[in-house]
Amino acid sequence: MKSCMFRVSALSMLVIASLSAAQSGSAAQPGSATQPGSATQPVSAANKEPLQPKKVKSTSGVVYTLFPQGKLHFDFVVSRPSEKRADIYLCIPAAFTTSENKVDGVYISKGVIGEGVSPNQELGGAMVIRGGKGQLLSTDKGKLLTEKMLESVRGSKGSLFQQFLIVHECKPASFRDKSKFQRRAVFQTTKNTFGVVESDRPISFDVFNKDLVELGMKEALYCDMGAWDEGWYRAASNHDVVRIGLDRSLTNRQSNWLLLKTAP
């Protein structure tokens, strides 16, 4: 993979340091992130909750919530997970859902390839999950999702789904779509830490994509939002389910989910 060249800002350094702390097992104080360029800071490792959401305010004024992967494992499923499952700490819609309520594009869930589906050539990115670890990649509009590549994922009992790749090699993608929605993505930082990020308000792709680069993201893959945006995470304080997503009007039509969970 090519090295990433981008302007290192104080904000990106704070974000990456905070996410790296989560990856190494230390915790981070939630914080309020009320000032542009502010981020949560690593604190004592005494609090070892698996998921510690963090807030950061970009210079655009948008406040983002970061859900670091830390020691958790990624998973991709096509049956709605129960909120009663104590091993799940984050659950969000991932790939788009078609008008027939099916996963948009080719997908694999735990080694099982979706029947009767082929790569969507309008989607330029994909996430591959093997052993709970994620990989975000450019698919050249689906052309790289060859039978050989899909068989490799299937044979390893891995998972895969397609989506828009909105940051690639530290460069924000450009879209003609100027509509404003709350935005969410799964990301990989320049230090190879992973997680999920979402905005606190409706914004354009242009603002979102540029903000993610400012926050130190090397790769970012979009997640389904709009009316399908409802997700949830497990609060560190009492393990109660906290719902996320501003619309939540078509939750019943969701077809697939990305999870952060404890190891099996």
C-alpha cells in the first residue's frame, strides 16, 4: 500500500493518540470536545471497558463521535442481532439496502456468499473482515472483486461488503451529491487503528470526507444512513443500549449490520 502524505495537524495527532491508546488497552476519558481541535485524552488503564466512545470537534465546527475498535472484533451479519447479546458493543447498518430489502452489491458473511448477487460497479470500496480484523480497500468500481478474490474471503470464513470509499490514501473522495445527511463511516487511521465515526448533524459528503482526512484517517468506507441510520452501542457506565442515528424511520428495512464485539 502507498504511504500516506498529508498535513499533520494538532487535531489529527490528538485523535490518533487517543485511538492508539484504545488499541493498546488503555482507556480514554469521554470529554466534551467543545472547542475546535479538541479531543479526548488517554487516562489511566484502570477502566478497561471494551468500547469507549470519544468526541472531537473538527475545524468545520462539526462534532464527531469516534467508536474505537480497541480490542474488539469486527463482524458482518445479515440477520438482525439481538440487543440482549452482551458480547456486542456496537451495531450499525453497513452496506446499502436495495428497494427489495436486500444487501446492495456482492457480500460474504462468515464464509457464506450471498446468492444471486454480483458486484455493484457504482460502489468503489469494500470492507473485508478476517479473524475480526478489518481491511478497507479500493475495488476499482467492483472490478477487483474477482471470483478468485471472493473465494479467498469465503475460504477463510471471512466477510465482505461493498460501499463508497470516501477517503483513500488520505485523500477525500469528491461526489456530485451535495445533499446533507448525518454521516457515518468505518475508518482506518494513518497508524492503522480502526473504528467507526459519525457526525452530530446532517452534513454534505464534501464536509465529511475532508473532516475525516483532517482527523487523521487514511481510509474510510461509508455506512448506510438516511432513513436506515439507526444503530446502537452499549454504554460503558451501565451497559445499557444507547441508540444512534437521527432519522431511524426505515429501521425495519435494514438488511445487514457491522458489529464490534468481544472475541468468540
